[in-house]
Amino acid sequence: MTDSDVLYESDARGLKYADRKMRILRALSIFLLDVAILYGVFVVLLIFGLGNILILMIIFLALSILVLPAPILMTPGRYRILSTGVDSDGKRLIPLRPNYKARANNKRMFVSVLHPRRGEFMRLYASEPAQLQQAILKVIEGRRQRKKR
């Protein structure tokens, strides 16, 4: 990739480290929510006499894959926003699909990339979250335009 293809570039390892406690709390709370749902489904199945552990596992896996947010996020410390997606290590490109959204958190200095069903799956820290959000939205909008053609 040439430098003209780079819409935004950042080395935000310091910001990522400063927000580490909040990321751990988020992951722990989502994990506990998953466990609570698992036990809730188990109790409901026991009440209705369907106490088969296989049914419980299938329901929980379907919920965790399709609906529940992922407790672990992708949070690269260094990254580049390219016209096709996010380059986090120079080897792997994370595509930004047309149905994704971006939401900036100016207080904690990051931009969340949101999946339509599962919520936040990637968090990018930046000293200018508004500029990063605009770059991400530009890539997403460009993908939408190409999809319509």
C-alpha cells in the first residue's frame, strides 16, 4: 500500500494501556451475562421438563454466535485505516463491511466499530477520535457505494 491509500494512521499503545481496566471490566461483565443467560435457559428447560444438556448447549451456542456481544475485542495498538479496511500489523487486513457502523467515545479516546447484530467487535484508540471516526465512515460509505453498483 502506498501512503496515498492511508486515510488515518496511529500508534495508540499508550491510550490502549491506560484504558485496560475498563476493557477488562467490559469483558468480565459480558462473560457474566453469558453465564447468567446459560443458567436462565437451563432453569427454564428444567421447569418445562426438557433438561437435556445437549439442547441447552445448542441454544447457548446459537445465542452466543448470533446475538450476544463478544467479550473479547480486537484492539490493535498500531494500525492504519486504508480504503479497504484496517491494517493492524502490515500482514492482515480487517475489512470494513458496508453494514458496519462507527461510534466515537471522546472521553475515553476510542472509536468502536459495530457489527449490525453483535455490537462492538473492534476498538481503535486514537488521540483524535472524531478524525478516526470520519476516516472509518468514509471507508464504509465507499464500500456501500461500490456494493450498490
